[in-house]
Amino acid sequence: MGRRRDTDGRTLLTSAALELFANHGIDGTSIRAVNRTAGLGPASVHYHFGTKEALIDEALNLYGSKVVESIVEKARILATRREPLHSRDLILMFSHAYDSLLDEQDEDAQNWIRLVDRLLSVDPLRVSDVRATTDAANAVRRLFPHARTEDIGHALTLAIRVYVNALAQRVPRLTSADESAQQAARDELQFMITFLAGGIAAALNESSDPID
């Protein structure tokens, strides 16, 4: 068998890294394990990426940019549209971005969601984006104009963490061949969206910046 092309090597390594990071965490995954899982030589990660950190960035960026752009687009629409805004819109602003990754039954995307779920618990800054954070906060501010800035940030962070965790736990059912299992998982996520919408409204309705 001939030597794989460089582009194939990067793809294989990124896919292997996503699988291992999702199952064992970043710290629990060695470069050796990534090379082995990808079916490539022991120096492959070094050859294609240079460092483990560069491989992590590649894995996160594989779907991260798409998610960020989706959140930014929806946040800007919510911040400027004429129609009334509801707290449920704020949850859908980011939930749709993550949900849509499962539409194509892509195993890498499934592993990416599970990896992000891990990171949101242990290293949330690694998966944060300034643009998405700022635009999402602006959308929230439109519905809750008197809420404290720090409370808006806390509410968004918590809502995203809870939703992504719920989504990651349901990936096996959402991608299974059992239609009843899929529907049950979707119904549970819709309930979660309703629950989080009520939570963010209750929290931010009680929040207000001090009056000078």
C-alpha cells in the first residue's frame, strides 16, 4: 500500500483525536494513542501538526467556526429585529448551532459535541469566542435591558453548558436507527429548551445594574 497523502494524514489524525479526546479527555490522550488510532506512524502528529496543542486547535476548529458563525448570525438578528423577543429565542440562538451538527450523521461532529461538553466543565475558556459571546450578550440585553452585565454572562454560560451536556448525553439516541428513541431524545431537548428559557428569564428579571 502506498503512503497516504498529507491531507489524508491530517484528516485521519484529527478524526482520531476527536474520538480519543471525547472518550478520554485531552489530558488523558497521548500523541502516541492518536497516531495509533489513526493507523499512522509514531511521528505523524509531529509531522502534520508539530505539537499536541496545534492538533487540539485543529480538532476544535473543525466545527467551532461553524457554530460561532451560526450563533453570531442569530444573535445579530435577535438584537435588531422588530418582532417581540422571547427568552426561548435566546436559548434557540445557540441550541440550533449545536443541534445542526448532528443533521449529517457525522461521527466526527458527534465526538466534537462530546469533547466540547467535557471542556465546558473543565476548561471553558478554550471553547469561548469573543465575537459570539459579545453578540449573544447584546441579544440578551435587548430583552433584559436592566440586567447586570455579569449576570448576563453567567446566565449564558450556564445555559450553554447545561444544554450542550444534555445534547452530548443524547447523541447515541439522536443518531440511532430507532426512530422512537430519536423522537424521545428530541422531545427531552425541547423540554430542556423550555426549562432553560424559564430559568434565564427568572434570573435576569431579578437582576439589575445599580443606579448611580
